[in-house]
Amino acid sequence: MPVRTLCFDGDPVLRGIAAPVLQFGADLDVLVTDLFATMYDSKGRGLAAPQVGVSLRVFVTDTDWKEAAPSPMAFVNPEIIATAPEQHCGPEACLSIPGRTFDVMRSVWVDLGWTSLAGLRQTARFHGVGAVCVCHELDHLNGILITESGTEI
């Protein structure tokens, strides 16, 4: 469960569109395990594969671990299915842009579809910080940083 080196703003991997995951198995399991280790070590709530230099459509989140019991989730080939008509603007930070915070407009809820590590299709609705986190990480898979989508505060 090694901690991987983070990529920072200016690294080209953060601006590319990540490739879909086509192969499930041990290599993907190792990547996800390393993403969690790196996210927790860096004190984050989410981490996308491009942030550790891997251009694949994978991210992990745990929006609860700082205040409550951990609730780790891994998302492979995620996609937004639906969004709330209401939006909220709030502060976001990013492990790839240390020391800076941005106000970003996000939907108050999103319905997300993804594939589990076992290859099973999943869907769920995420609200509040969960919605912010999955949207933020999905942006990373599409080469979008909060420097583009938000206003620095």
C-alpha cells in the first residue's frame, strides 16, 4: 500500500482526458489501494488517478473519515447521470494545487453511475459534500482543474 507521488498543476497528465478502464484485476486493485493510501496520507477527501500520474478513469473518495468512521468508495469509469437544478457555490481545495482555495459552483446533488472493482454497475445519489467531491474528482478525469471552474478566494 505505497503512497504515490502527487502531480501538481502544470503537469500535463492533469489536463488530459483519462482513458476508460478496460481491464479489471490485480493491477486495478493495486492502483485503488495506492490511491486510498495517498489520499489519506495527504489528508484529502478524494483523489483521482491522474493526480498520481495514471491517466485512467478511476477515483476514490472518503468524505467522512476526518469527522466520523471512514466510508471509502472507489469509482471506475464514473459518469454523471443526472444533476439537481439547484446549485451551490462553496470553497474547494485540491491536493494538486496546494495552498490555494477556490469558490466553485456545483449541483446540490448528482446521480452518479460507475463500475465497482468487481466489475458491477453501480448508481447512487450524492448530496452536499459528497456531490462536491465526486464532481471535483470527475473533473480531474476530464482534465479540468478548479483553477478553471472556480474563483480563487
